[in-house]
Amino acid sequence: MDLVERTDGPIHEARGLPRAAYTAQDFVALEQRQLFGRSWHAVGFAHDVQNVGDVYPVASPAGYALVLLRDKTDCVRVFHNYCRHRGMRLVDKPMTGRKNIVCPYHAWCYHLDGRISRIPHRDGFEKHAEEPTGVPGLRAVRSEIWAGIVFVDLSGEAGEFSDYIAPMAKRWAHYDLSLLRHGVSMSFGVPGNWKLAIENFIDIYHVPYVHPSLNKYNDMVDHYFIEEGNVVLGQGNGAFVPVDEGVGKLPRFPNLTMSQHSTSEAVCLFPNLLLTIFNDNLRAILVEPTGPASCHERVEIFFVGDESQALELEPYRTIVADRFPRFNLEDVAVVTKLQKSFTTSAFERAHFNSFFDGNVHHFQQLVGRACAD
């Protein structure tokens, strides 16, 4: 399967990813090893471990169980979620107020900074080893936080995070993302391959046909295309004006220009994070592959500043957040039908629309290049 040959080249000549890329378990394993296993990707959020001693298990799309935690120095750390003794899973559910992590199998104990703190009965009955030396602690994962989102590099060789995030940070430099405060969480199970969910998100071609109500205030003709470096793909709308009672009720990002106040942008930060920014909130969608024909969308909505958390603003936070599921359920239905078509039809190649499909073509190029190395 020559993925580069299929996806590279001019859009009017490219065939796109093959059907097997969306239906085959072998391709899932290829992505785990060569795409997610060797690139920066999102796995969770800083608010998952809000306080010192919070511990939160997550799964990397590379196929590894990880654990996020906030240590005694208020630092968010990421470790592989297994005990060094015999490989037992350490954490199965979120925990709070922890001073250490104890293996449920033989009670090997680890400090929150990953160092091993105790091995019971190491030298015989009741002969415990306290702060033992010569035994490795938890296996750390290279990680970074940006805009409250936790990213990991499992290989340790994916380049500098500052280089990876630079196109995104530069594009949204006029938004003070340090003001973001977590507000609302949602989740959606999607009976479709994770790439179909991404491709649908960065595709504006379908909006008037699938989302007639959204199109009333998010008209396709008002959109522009976004492509920053090799990691940011999506679209913006310079005339985004919702029509519900939440408009103008929540605190906005400071120092925006008049045109920026009426602009929204929706992008994929390659490979698996979808971000939409407005003048008063940021919506983050972490797309988590769960098999060749399924994925999970974890949705977190952030508002602007401490004042946005006021009790009297709760009805407006709800109104603003509820804009999303109304049309996302329409997207889930489309992706479900796409997956069924890919699985049961003879479809084998795309015929891209040169004007509208640039983002989708580029996304498939990035997947193809990563998985062909």
C-alpha cells in the first residue's frame, strides 16, 4: 500500500487514503505505531487533575495506558500506567487526595513524582525496603500543557513541543488563552473511524446540506480556509453571529478588534485535536480512536476569565454550550453512514473537489506520510 503515492501530489490527481485505512484493524496498528507513537498528540486536560494529589487514567491513541497526576509541587506529570514489578495496571479510575500510588497487586508504592518509595517484604517477611535504590520508578512520558490541554510524545523524539505548537500559538496570539476557565464537559460515541470525524470537522462543503439550521448564522459563503504549517487545518468565519440568548452575555477575550469579535475559527491540530474559538469561549474536542470503526469525542468548553464562572451566568454558559450538540449529532449521523458505506461498498478512491477539499486532502497527506515511514 503506497500511501504517499496515493495522497501526495496535486489534489486533482490524488486518490486519497484507501478504504482499508478506515476499516482494517491492521491500519489501526500502523497508526498506533507510526503516527501516534512518534508524534505529539493530545491525551487529556489539566483540569482532569485540578488539585495536588489528583490522579487520572487516560489512554493514548498509540495503544498505551497512561496516567496523569498533579504532584506535590503542583506539576502535572504523565506516566505509563503500569507497575515496574510485574506490569500490573496501577490506576483504573480517577482518584483525589493521593499522597502516593500503590500497586493493587503487591503494594509496590510510588511517589507522585514517579520515584519508587516502598517495596513491601523485599528482603523477607516484614523486611520492607523504604526509599529503595537500584529500582526504576514509574516510566515517565514526555509531556507539555498548552491552553489547558495535555500533550504527550511517547517516543521522546518528536521534536520540540514549541516547534509543534508554534503555528497554532501564532495564529491565535491575539487571544489570551491564559484566561480560559473550564466550564462544560460532554462526550459522544461515534460509530465511525476517527479520521472520518476529523475530516468531517474540517469540511465546510457539507454545512448547507447537513446543517441547515447552523448554516443560517454560519453560512458556507462566509468561510475562509486555514492551513498553518503541517499541523493546523480548518476554516474560519468572519461573520459568525449566533441568534440565541447567549450572544453577548459572557465575558469576552480582551483587546479583540471589531472584526475579531465576529470571527470564529475551527481547526484540527494534527493529529487528533479539534479546536473552535469564539470571542467568548474555546471548544476543544479530543478525538480518541477506539477501533477501526469507532471513536470517542471528549468535548470540553472553556470560558473567559474568573468572572465567567459566576453563578448568575450559568444559564448563558448552558445556552452557549448547547449550540454544539445540536449540530454535532447531525455530524455523528453522517460519519456513521460514511463508515457503513466504507465497510459495505466498493469505494476505493476519492475524487476531491479542488476548491473545497484542500483541508481533507492535506489531512490525508499527513496521515499517509506518517504511516508510510
